Amino acid sequence: MSPRDDLLPRGPLTAPGLARIRGRIWGLEKQLIGEVSRLGLGQPDTIALWYGESDQPTPAFICDAAYKAMRAGETFYTHKRGLPELRQTLATYMAGLYGVPMDMERITITMSGMAAIMLSFQALLDAGDNCAIVAPVWPNCSQGTEVMGAEPRRVALELENGVWRLDTQRLMDACDERTRAIFVNSPGNPTGWMLAADQQREILDFCRRRGIWLVADEVYARLVYDRPVAPSFLQVAEPDDPLLVVNSFSKSWAMTGWRIGWLTHPVWMGETISSLIEFSTAAVSVFTQRAGIAAVSEGEPFVAAMLARCRAGRDTVVPRLQAMPRVAINPPSAAFYAFFKVDGVDDSLAFAQEIFHKTNVGLAPGSAFGPEGEGSLRLCFASSPERLNRAMDLLEPMLR
Amino acid sequence: MSPRDDLLPRGPLTAPGLARIRGRIWGLEKQLIGEVSRLGLGQPDTIALWYGESDQPTPAFICDAAYKAMRAGETFYTHKRGLPELRQTLATYMAGLYGVPMDMERITITMSGMAAIMLSFQALLDAGDNCAIVAPVWPNCSQGTEVMGAEPRRVALELENGVWRLDTQRLMDACDERTRAIFVNSPGNPTGWMLAADQQREILDFCRRRGIWLVADEVYARLVYDRPVAPSFLQVAEPDDPLLVVNSFSKSWAMTGWRIGWLTHPVWMGETISSLIEFSTAAVSVFTQRAGIAAVSEGEPFVAAMLARCRAGRDTVVPRLQAMPRVAINPPSAAFYAFFKVDGVDDSLAFAQEIFHKTNVGLAPGSAFGPEGEGSLRLCFASSPERLNRAMDLLEPMLR
């Protein structure tokens, strides 16, 4: 159990006055990537590999679709769950990708993958509940549970011979009668780890038996190097299963700045999700949704080029890291991160800050992804080989 | 006190499985405006006056600023709290509007006014807390408290000789030791009611003494007919007061569909709000923020034209309503709504639906704004006099 909210230390007193903010919110851990990246504010010679985004701007055909919609006057309030055209486009897209039937009534457009996660938590987590989270994992999902007054319960992946794997029994053992959800991000940020289909079946069966929701963050589904697409829970689930699948336009279509994603859910949850969207941000702008339609309908060559860019980035960075005696890493088979342990490093935040001061290369500290990541660093390789080689030249003296 | 969350009826069972959603979320009341407006989906001859938006699309100079930013490659992740340029632009704008000093460190850009409200509730409301809300009021703020597991505690405005007024003593009496916030929307939707400066001082003093936050929704600040700008809590407060002021680009700049607003808060809360944004949607897209800069910097003629349009709309609609014996209304001095009681109507939802079936004119039922609004209808008059007169011609037989 989490400590009772009213026993947590609350924020500072306002002056004048006595008002304070929630203790749980005041005590939220900072996003540690920001503790490094703010060092680079206003420094033009930074090689920023700390965030999860490529060095490619959004392609022109996507921007043009947005502008065309704006100028056609599509600037009013719209359907809370998104344009039917975009929802149908995504249903067709996912049906093709996964070889399963997909009803557009299962799809709701959200203000980013993160927004889809927060909406899921709002629907599922009362104060005092808990959510099991497979870790290390990008930090925001864990703090999202705490915003709802719930407890994140981390279940660590195991690193065996350089390969990350999940002991599903440990995951199931971490759940109790107040567990309302399991959160799994596969392919995983930061590790590039992927669940296998038989593990997905096992976890889903457990959720069905125990009345636990599965929140599956699958935003890296298309960034996979050893097969056409990552295994999805949608391939092993029934339409009415307690499953919420989070997707995003950010990674494959270079739309990180746009804030658009989608949630796949049982049909009966559509109205609930619609209300929660109404009460948090209301709908994604129509012109951004038109950009999304263009991305999915005409973007396959771009997605292929993005994957090729990431593969080239991986094949540039990983061999150079492997050649350094202090560094341990295997080539990840998915996502666009090199997540590597550095021998002798026990404070990855301080080390990432030191690296930035000495080299202007921005890396994310492993501790940003939880205690399981301490001692490691994360490098986003969704960049040109030239830029990555320049970064590696600068990093080499620090990591050798 | 709200009922304990684990005693509330939860959502339906999933099939296969046992999983349910939160009872509090399953039990959330639907947005009743949508119960009328969905009747109009796909009906091109609808005269939709149900939503709070004008019939004007966003002006071209604002759209062009967004497109220019997109094509310049401003499509990446950005500052969680918003572009410093936009925050400074807004600080200067508010300092000029209200004649008070304003530090840009007090300003954070949000994904709409509603998002600013939800971020405020996330910062302030633990499960079991309550929030006093001056009503009738637009519905989403009340449901936002419930998403956080808190209790909305409504305090009704009084209608005296056709004029809405707040008994501040009743508001203060409604607060107890679990009251963490007071929510006031002034100028008010749907009533067009406005707080006077002396009442603002009284409420703020009470909040200081009792350690209660004031969440002030001031999105209609510029749509005022009897003075240059509505009184703002910012004019009576100190920078460190327990005050959160919600603003939006939606109403004055015809940007309802864009989803951009801002929150003014004590400087020390900046990092907390930044974290909450990170864990809900991340930042507003850079190109939308560039549109916001254009709106504030070059939009004063448009704001003046919007106000003139609303004034003409008010002066078209209100006299015609006043001429109907069953209708009671005074011209509102702010916002862009006619909110009028219709003699003999005790189910405003059914009546609004009947009106739509018979006339194709879309009005919002008063009950959408709480029990205080039952028996009334809301009409948004931010339209051309021609369109409004056509609507009034159709409505007249139903309201006479």
C-alpha cells in the first residue's frame, strides 16, 4: 500500500496564506532526463541524443495536410473520440498490420501516447489501487499512476548474457487484490526488449482470471529489426478482453511534437473514454487529425525510411560501443535506443552530466528509467550515421 | 464526503474476464449538451448554437504562423511549460490588460483551458477532498474533480430580478476541513454573471485564512459589454497567493479547435505543473504556440471584431427572447450566451431535443450546467445576426 495521502508531506505554504498542494504531487520525482537536457538549453553545438525522437522533421506532405484543413476552416470543436475518417483509417491499418479484424468503435484518438496512458489510468485506478509495471521503463507511466493516488509496483526485467527477459511468474506474483492494471511497454523503452507471443498469452490469461486490466504501450511496434512488426497483444486477444493498447504517431512518422496517438479498447468503453477526454483536454484538433490521416495513408515509404535510418544508426553505434571494454551491450532488436551498462558507473545522472559538460553529447541517465537502470546510459540512435559517429568520437574517451 | 470508491458500483464485466473500471468513472454523468448535439450529426441544415464557439473560423494570419513553424521544422518535443517567447508575450499582454506586474515564470502553456483546470485539480485534490464550485457552471469542471476521486460541492448563484448574484457567505459556509479548492468561473458560462472586485477580495482573503486554493476560470475575460475587461483575481492578488487563473485562446481568437490555453500560478509551482504536463500530454506543439504568439501580438483587431460580433448577436437575440411571454432573461454583461428560463419547462433536455427535432436549431439544455440550470436553455449568440434571426424565427413558435 502507498502511504495515505493525507499523511504525505504537502507542498510549501503559499505566502500569504496557508494553502499547500498534494503531498503526493509535491513528492513526485523529477524526470531525470530533464536534469541533463536543461544543461543544453541555448547551446547550439549540443548533439542531443537524450530524447526519444529522430533528427528528422515531420515530412512536408503531413504538414501540408494540416495546413489545408486549417485554411478550409477546420478549426472548431470536433468529435471527442476523433474524426470517424481517422478512426476508420487506423482500424484498416491495424487490421492489415496484425491480420486481425478491427472495429473502428474500438479506436479513440488521443493527445499523444502519454495521454492515452493517463486516460487509461483515470478509468482504472482509484486511490489506494496499484499497477504492476515492467521495468526499467520510461518514467512517465509510473508517475501517471501516482497522480491518480495509486501505487506503481515495479517488476524488474532480468538481464541474462546481455539479453533482457521477463519472468512472467514474478510479474504475476507482484499482483494482489488491489492490482487493477499491469503496464507493459513492448517493444520497450529504454531496453529495446520485446515480449514473445506465448508470454503475451500467459499474461492476458492471468489478467482475465484475476480481473486485471492490461495496459500495453506498443508505440515502437513498427521499429523492429528482426521481423516485420512487433508481436501485439491485439493478435492474441478477443475484442472484449480487459486490454487497452496505446499507440502514437510520434516515433514512426516523426511527429513527436504534434501530440497525437490512439487507444484501442473494448467497444463498450468508448463513451467512458470520450467523457474522460472531454474532462481533460477535449479532442485533438481536426487539422492534426488530417495530418494523421495523411501519415497513415501515404506514409509507408517514410516509415520504411525511418526504420532504415534507425537500423543504420544502430549498426553505427552498437559495434563502436561493443568495442569499449567498460561497456556491455547487445544490439537491440527493436525501438531506437542503445541502453548500455558502463562498468564502474554507479551514479548515471552525475555521469551523464559530466559527459555533457566534457563533450556536448546529450545522453539520458539510466536512473531516469528506475533503479533497474542505474549504472546504464541511454542513447537514441535515430540520427544520421555522420552525427552518430561524431558523437561516438567525442564519447569514446569517456567510455573507454 | 463522497462515497468510498471501492463501494461504488464498478463498470460492467469484460467478456471474457472479470475486469471492471472505476465505479466513480462508470458513474460519471454524461455531458448533456452531447445528448442533444449528437442528434445533429451529419445534418447539414442544423443551426448549431449549442456549443460555446463562434461561427468564425480561425483567422488566416494565425493559421499561417502555425504552418510557417511546421515547415521550418518546428515539429519536435519542446519545453514542457511552453515556449519562453509565448510565455513572455502573455506576461506582457496580461500586465497591460490588468495593470499589474506579471512575471513569465508564473505562466505555463496548457493544452486548453480545460487542461489547465485538470492540471490544477491533479495538483490539489486527493481522493476524499472536496472542491466548492459556484454554479450553474459549465459541466466539465465538476466532473474533473470526480476524476480525481474528490467531491464537487455546488454553491448556487441566486437569481434576483433576472440578475445572477453570489452570496459569498454561502460559498464560505460550504467549505470544510477537506475543502482544498474553490472553483469560480467569472465571467460565467452559462450565465454571463461576473464577480465584482470587492467579492474577489473577500473570497481571496477567506482562501488565504483557510489554506484553500482558488481556481479562477477567466476565459471570457475579453468578452465583456459594459467595461473594457472583466475584473480578474490577478488584480487583487499577490503573486504568491493560493491562486490559479485559467485562460484560453479559444473564445476571443476563435481557436476552440486548437486546444491551447494558459495557467497563471505562483512561481514556485512551475516545476510541479511542468511534471504534471509531462505525465499527461507533454507540451503543446510548437507550431500551435507560434499561432498563439501571432494571435496575441497581431490579434487585437480580431478580438475587437469578435466582441462587436457578440454584442450584435446579443442585441439580436435578447430583445426577441424578452418579447416572448414564457421567457425570462436580462441581457448578460459578459460571455456569449443567452441563458434563459422558459416558463412551464421542467425537463430542459427533453425540451432541447424536441426543439431540435422540430426546428433544426441546436440549443444546450440548462440541466447540462447542473440542477440550478434546470428549466433553462443556453443559446450561444457568437454568430451573425442573419443566422441568429433565422434561428429565432424558427424558435419563436416553440418558446412563445
